[in-house]
Amino acid sequence: MSSLRPFCLTAWLAAPAVAALLLLSPLAQAPARAQAANPASTSPSQTTVAATSPTEQRGITSRAIDKVKQVAKSAGDIFSRVPCLAPKGASKTMGSLPHVAGKLVAGKPVVIVAFGSSSTAGYGATSPDFNYPNRLAAQLRRQYPTADITVINAGVGGEDAPEMMKRLQTQVIDVHPDLVIWQVGTNAVLRNLDPGDTAKLVEDGISRIQAADEADIVLVDPQYSPAVNQRAESAGKMVKLLGKVAELRRVGIFPRFEVMRDWHENQSIPVESFVIADGLHMNDWGYACFAQLLGDDIIRSVGQIKIGVNVPADVRAYRPM
């Protein structure tokens, strides 16, 4: 994977149509996502909007635009302080995400489901705007401003594969997504669950998704953090087994543990620069770089299809480096 370029929201914000675009995006729907950012949340949030007068609506619109500007400025500052770079010395060979990329090339609506636990819900972020699904959505909308892109946050704090399997049908399969990003394994490590049992459940879940739809699937393994590293043996087994499941089922694997370890060991970024004080969850920068890496791979896959690169259907696994 080539070196990642820090994205800057300043130019984007200055575009004439930005206000209207942002008001239609998840950034203008923070109340509806507040529950999703709460690790105790158990279902997608719903918001009822009361009728307002024209004067009140103008005030609400003005405040929303001001909030978006503040968020955009803060988001742009994240990578100016610490750049988000690809792991050094890693292979640049990758496969593709053909289904979601094909939809974007064809101009068709795209639905992405971010499935997982608290680091998908966004625990540790200072605002729902900074969780990784919302950062990913913002990046893709900037890249494809005319595309209809929906990113659903189906993260529930404290869960792992046993609990996720209970809601796989309703919150993933029934949605008919084009891409499923499944973050799993961390809580199993922390709860001393057998990594082998987790891998079997995940493989079964992937089989169910693949049987129902032609969705691309990307697994996300545990994070590199002090709390996880205290159980290094279990974490290592989990990372290895999830990689094997991805290879067996021909799906993507985002090696989050390896990527975050590279931040610390090779890029000399202090752990506290990407993990909050609980020693487990990522902070705004960690989520932002994670989302940037994922988004860049989706964008690269679109580019492959546009130039006619034909990736065989059974070669879908990739590593974002």
C-alpha cells in the first residue's frame, strides 16, 4: 500500500455546496448517533424530529453549520499533528473489494455496515462524529460527492462473537449491505474465551452473510493496546485464527493489531497518542487513522475497476498496506 496522504477538510469546507451536503450527512445527525457511541447501546438509534417554525429552523441550521465547521477544523488538525502513515516496509500487494467498488463505479447506492463492539460504536471518541464509521463515511462522501453512501454503525459495547451472532440476521444480513466491516475478538481475549471458539463462530457468520448476499466482508482483529497486550498469548492466537478464517472464506482482513503495533514500534508514536486512559479503546486520532486506511483501500479498489483490473472472484482477501 502506498503512503497515505493526510486529508484536509479546509478546502472541502470551502466548497459552495458544502453546507447543504453536510446537513444531509451523519455529521448533522449527532443526536441519532449519540446512542450508537454509547457502549451500553443495544440497537440502532431512532430520532423523532419535532416541527419547528421558520425562525427556529434558521437558528437550528445556523448552529448545525457552526458545529460542522468546528468538527471539520478539529478533524483536519488531527493528522497535521501526527500524520497517518502506512506501516513501514509492508507489502503493497492487495486484492480488491469488488462488490462495493463496482457499486460506486456504477453510481449505485452503497450500504456499508460496521459490525462490532465498543470500538465500532466509538467508545473513547470525544464525539460521535469522530468514531470510525462516521469518519469513513465522511471520507467516502468527499471522494464521491454525488454518490449515495450509507454507513450504518452496528457496534454494541461489551459484545463479542456469541452476542453478535444473535443480531447478525437483523442488523447485518437483513440490511443487504455491499460491505460488512466486522470488528471482533477483543472482548473474547479480555474475557478469556477460547480463540478457537470465536473463530468458529466468525466463520459461521461469514458463511451466512455470503449465502445471503454478494457483500464484501472485511474482518478487523483486536487492537494493540496495554489491556490487550496483558493477555498477549490469547491475543496472538486470536489474531492468527482470524487471519486464517479470512483466508479460508476469501474475505478481507484488516490487521488492526499489526497496524497499531507499527504505529508504536516503528513509527515511534506513544501509545497514549492513540489509546485513551483506560488502556484499551482508541482515541480520536486512532479512529481517524483506522478509518483513513480502510477508506483508502475502498477508493483504491474503485480505481482498479475503473482502469479495468480484473481481480478473480476467489481472490478477495487483502491487507491494507
